[in-house]
Amino acid sequence: MKPIAMRPGIYWVGAVDWDRRLFDALIPLPDGTSYNAYLVKGSEKTALLDTVEPSMQHQLLAHLEHLQIGCIDYVVSHHAEQDHTGCIPTVLEKYPLAKVVCTPRAKGMLNDLVRVTEDRIVTVNDKETISLGDRTLEFIHAPWVHWPETMFSYLKEERVLFTCDLFGSHLAASDLYVKDEGQAYEAAKRYYAEIMMPFRSNIHTHLERLKGYPIDIIATSHGPAYDKPDFILKAYHNWVFDPPRNIVVLPYVTMHGSTRLMVEHFVSALAERGVTVQQFDLVATDIGKLAISLVDAATIVIGTPTFLVGPHPAIASAAALANLVRPKVKFLSVIGSYGWGSKAVEQLTGMLSNIKAEVLPPVIVRGLPREADYKALDNLADTIAHKHKENGFT
Ligand code: FEO
């Protein structure tokens, strides 16, 4: 792809990674991703905002060559993670006068992670500005979305907010701006669920701060930019501020069918009581879909057989993920089965210690479920429906 002009003298110079299917050796990328870098030319100075994943370095350099950029004065590093900073050393070598602009916290991290030396770094305080001549960049410190050193840049004259990972999406696209809002919403929600959700109280603070800035464009470091910023601001507002909904998320695994019988009965019982269920067989599930479902759910019920006394390893893995992303669920329970003994409930609840949810009575059966076990599942469904109603979850 060629550079894309956002405004005269402002260009997208990033890389689209259409074929990448895994991030952090964990997160599925069904729609690929992009690493967005932007070039801002002022009447006196030129700034490059972030770089790209090192494997895509050739694309960034080709953009700079295409635009015949002979001098870069500033390389703004919003966030030290290598998918945005990995090419900074090459850019500094190619542009020997360039200085990296970052938060004080990022300074040491840039040295640790990509070996940028102190003499090439200028740190900026919150709300500090740098003039490019006829254009001004204001830096807004935004720690813990999702790392501690993060900041945004606000291009005052053009009302463009560069937010790095915040508001981003893993979505490869040839368009600069979001075209398909349905697709963009799902991709952004997936990104929020996997990366940002544990930091929602900090995001809450930043969303409030951003109300003081008139914004025409939000340009992120992954996925298409937003030329209708209300779309993503409103979505984040809902995900961060709204109470959980009348939804049970039910990740499960079955080995010999007992847990499946319980899950089928339980899902039906919840549906009869007006509770929406999102059921995921973890053998076949895209864990990103599971993470998305956790954004709105009021309750998680985990269905597991017993595997060598504990929960099935696939369930343990999903529990570890849920514990890390810290959804706003209020209730938690476990259903499942065992052959000769089980500590699955104790182990699972221990694995979910970050989730501050009330643990509802589990239903664990030996072998195939009996009538009394189905009754216990009905009672659990009653309890959940009642708790959701009592709390006003709709
Ligand atoms: Fe896209 Fe946290 O790096």
C-alpha cells in the first residue's frame, strides 16, 4: 500500500498485516491487524508518530521514501511495546537529527525494549506541547491503557487525537477510516475485551478527560481510524460504564458426555427463566469470542469434567484468561462431573481470584446426572434469574 493522506501534510504511513492470525502467541486475529504510524508535516518540523512491527519495517521505510521525507525531527512514541517501537532504532539511524518524544516513564522502557539511548530521547510532561511551526502537538499522559508509560497526542489545529492502542482494533483494512461499522464494532469490542478491559477504571478517567478536547478524528495504532469519533467513544462508554446485562456466559468442555447433558439442561432452564446464555465449547471456541461475551455478562458458569482431580486443562486455560481480563461479572458458578473424585470447584474458584464475584452453589455430579442433579441445576438457574432481576440487569 501507498501512504494515505489524512489531511494535507498528514499521512498514514503504517503497515497492514492481512495474514497475521495470532498476537502475543495467544490472541486470535481472525481479521488480521495493522500497525499504524502517522507522519505530520508542519511548516518548520516533521514528526513521525509511532513506527510499525519490525517484520513490516520495509513498508514504513517505503512510505517515507515515497513521500521523499528527508528530515524527521521527532519520533513520537506513544507506547513502548515493540509492535509500535520496534522500528525506532532504524528510523533514528536513517534520520540522525530525530529525537524520540515520550513520557518520562517510557524513557527507560525504550532503552530496555528496543535499545533507544538516552541522548536520542526528549521526555514530555502531561499537556506539554511541541510546535511543528503551523501545527502543534499536545501530549496527554494516559497511564495504564494498557501499559504505564502510555500517552496520546492531540494535533490541535486539525483536532486529531492519536491514541495508540486505546480504541484500536485488530482489523486489516485498505481504508483509512472505518467503513463497515458492524465489522469495526465487533473488532474493537474484541480488542477492548482482550487488552483494555482490565484497565477500565483508568479508561473511565481518560474518557472523562477527553471530553475537554474537540475531536474530529481518532487515529489509533491498530485498525482503521475513526472520522466519526462518537462511534467508538459511545461504544467505549457503554462497555466501561454500563452495568452488566442479563447474560450468562457458559464456557464448557465435555469428555464422556455427562457435562454436556448438564449444560444442555442448564441452558434450557436459564432460557425458560428469561436469561440469555452464551455457550462456548472450548474445544472449538475462538477465545476472542469468549472474551467479547465477558464484556457484558452478569454471570459466568463454567462447565467442566474432572481431569485428574482438577478442571479440564482447556477450562483452566480459559479461567486464567477470564481472571486476567477481569470482566465486571457479579456472579460465578461451576457445573460439571467426575468419575471418582474432584477438586475442580476449589481449584477453579482459586484461579478466578481477580474476579470479585459472588460464588453461587456449584453443581458437581458423579457420573451421569440424576433427577436430583437436574433439580439442582434448575435451582441454580432460579438463583441466577432472581439475582439478575434483583440487581436490575436487563
Ligand atoms: Fe499495540 Fe500494546 O501494543
